[in-house]
Amino acid sequence: MANETRLEYESLPTVAPSYLKAATTLSGGLSKGETIPDIVAEVPDLEVRAEELAKYRKVCDFRHTPHLPVTYPHVLAFPLHMAVMTHKAFPLKLLGLIHVRNEITQYRPIEAAEKLQLEVSVGGHTEVAKGVEFGLVTRVRDRAGDLVWESTGTMLSRQKTSVSGGSSKPRKAQDEGLPFEPSEHSEWDVPADIGRRYASAAGDYNPIHLHSLSAKLFGFPRAIATGMWTKARAAAELEPQLEQAAYTLSLGFKKPVFLPSKARFAYRLTDSGADFALTNQKGDILHLLGDVRYI
């Protein structure tokens, strides 16, 4: 595309400069008539490091298999996410962005020993009542150039828009009930240090996940679990139950999981995949709601 900004790397960039840019960017927003420009970052030939993969499996409770966990390419691409969203052409402030939805499609299992091509892109936005939303798109191809995995993380930047609506009062799980009847459930013990442990494995050092003191700087009474850790933990629990190698794993992030916490994971298997949810122990606060659909 004519106005596209391309960031081409021989290897994954370090994230330290991106964190520095994020910490020193004090303002950001879209003016009337402005949108997010097209920015693409790519790495052509990436190898997975076994020790980093092992650490991720452990913190998210994935089994050891010859293939990557379905959520792991998101972690591989994280330095590219940071490079794109801290680029000078990106008009929004990174700190304060909210990950509201995430969808992953795995077209086939990816072997841990494969070399991969990674591409991350943003561009355009949608106005909603709470601000502007945009998609952070990640694509993974094998050495032959075939698309094997892709995801879209929908991010929200809070700001005034022309869109009205939306309830100011949060709805609880008990207000509407789950949209499916669970057949299985398990109890999760979410420890106080899970944000720091996930950060060490995934490189995501967002201060709202690390400690109560840093979380309070952003308006949270305590640290909260990383959304992509809750998705990975859900995927790890469902993985042995899934019969298909190709599927789409989608969810919406609802209320945060404060640390430490105890949570309840509920799901049902269907002919087309699975439905699942994470609530608090009582079942009256919904943390995430999602599904798996075979393709």
C-alpha cells in the first residue's frame, strides 16, 4: 500500500526501547477525521527457543507436546506488537489501551522446531461508545509461505466519540446467566505473583499485572491477571479435549481477575468445538466468555 509504514527486522527487536517510549508518551488520541495509519512489522525467519517455550508451558499449564501451544505465537509476536504500537506514526497512547476481545485461528498445529515468518499489522479504527477500537493483527506463515496461524486482538482506547449508548453499570454473570449449560468445571487458584511469572515467560511487563503498587497508579486496587494468561490457561485446560487440529479460539475479556483470586472455569464440549467461561467462585462475576469452533 502506498502509505503503508513497514518495519522489517532480521530478528525480533528488543522490547526495552518500546517500554521507554510507552512510559514517556504522555498523550495520544485521534483528531476528527483521523484514523490509525497502516503499520506493518515483520520477521522473516524465526526459530523458537526451547527454554522460553518450556517456561511458558509451565506458567500456563500446557502439556509438553511436539507442537506449540495454540496461544504461543502471540508471545513470539509480542516484540512486534510493541514496535508497531510505539512507532511514531501510531497516534494512540500505548499505556491505558484495553484488550477487549481476542480471536485466534490455528489452521494446523505448528511444530516447535519449525522456522516461522511473523507479521503484525494495524490500520483503521471503529468508534464505539467508550472510545475507539482497532485490531492488532498477527499472522504466522511457514517456510513455504502458507498461513498457519492468525489472530486479531481488539484493543480499546478510551476517548470521547460521537457514539452514544452503553450501560454505565457493570453487568454481572448472574444478571444474564451464561449462554450455555456447563457440563464440566474446575477451580483455579490464581496466585498473587502470576502477573510477574507470566511477564518473565512472555515478556509482557505491563505494570497493572506486576504488583499492587504499580497497578494503583493506573486506578486498580490490586494487580490483575494478564488477559492472555487467562486465555492461555483456558486453552491449556481445553486442549486435551479438542479433537480437531484446526479451530478458532475466540473470547471476550469481561471483568478483571484481581490477584490473588480463586476462579471457576466452566465449559461444555459440542460437536462443533466448545463453549467456556471463567467466573469468580460464586459465579456472579464474569471474567471471560469464549468458544472454540472447528474449521
